[in-house]
Amino acid sequence: MSHIHKALMEVEVKLRLPDAAAHGQLTTLLAPFHLGTHRQENLFFDGSKAELSACRAVLRLRFSDRNPLCAVTLKARAVLVDGVSRVEEDEEELDPAIGRACAAEPEKLMSAESRVLRRVREEFGVLGFVGLGGFGNVRDVYDWKGLKLEVDETKYEFGTCYEIECESGDPDGAKHLLEGFLNQNGVNYSYSQVSKFATFRAGKLPE
């Protein structure tokens, strides 16, 4: 039985950078193409009986210093193979004041006016919510060769991860272009093996 009916399939190239040096090297190379920097705070929630995680679904509230200032997102059935991520995603902008109230008291997610939250409650049969915590992210956005590149510095309590993300209808073409650029400029990278959320839940940085 499919739990998510209206979600779009988000397809992204995800390449991991090994350290701050590689991140600095890449952001310097991409500086002429820089569009902006977003500071994000990501908080995650599950049903009080783990209804979402039992179905490999993730509920996220994201606060940002750029529009949208607050968004609620439901992700499900994520698959990450050879640096290409495919995940069903349903997202909606949320009033930041409502988002902050829900972050402080997760049970308020039960009554918040939101199409996505209503779907979570109805389709997963969630009768209460619990907060799982979260992490901060600094995202630099670039317009490079017709691709929108997002270079992330994700700060967990146990360390920092660096990653390039690029949403594309042609992920193999985008990956080929990106890999050529990184190899040509001597920037070390690897294929991301796990999502940011999975890293957060594991409580340690990927090997």
C-alpha cells in the first residue's frame, strides 16, 4: 500500500567531499557562479509509535534565513545508489510562527493547519508526534553550466559533513559533468552513501 499519493519524485546527484579543505577548494572554484548562501535548521519528527520510520518515511521542518522561511516536508522510500538519490517528496510552506510552536511542542503538529501534516496524520494513522532533534546546514547555491549546485556544510553534534547536491532530470549527465570538473581541478570526492538524516540518526559521520 502506497502511503504517499501526491508526492513528486526528487532526483539528485549527491557527492561527498572528504573535509573542509576540499569544501574550501570547491567553493573558491565556484565563486564566480555564486547565487547566495542559506542558513538552514532542520528538525525531524516521528509518530509517537514510530509510524513514520516503520514505513521509511521522514517528516522534516526546515527553518531558513531565505524564503521559504519555514517549510514542512514529507519524504519517503529514499534510494541512494552510485551518488544518485531518488526520494518521494511532498513539501509545503508553513507560517514560521506555527513551525516554531510545533518545534517547541511536537504535539502541536496534530492540530496545525497544513496539507502535508494532514496527510501524515491521515495516511500514516499518526495519533501523536515526537521530536527527534536535528542539525544545522549552511548551503551555498551556484548556477554552474545550467545546473543549480548546492554545496552543503552540515553541522552535527558529532562532526561536520560536506556535500554537493544537484537536482536534475538527467542525473547521469549532471554527475558526469560534475565529476569531470572535480577531477580536472583535483577536488577529492566520493559518492554519498547515506542521506543527511540517516547520518544524523546513526550518530556518527559516514566512513
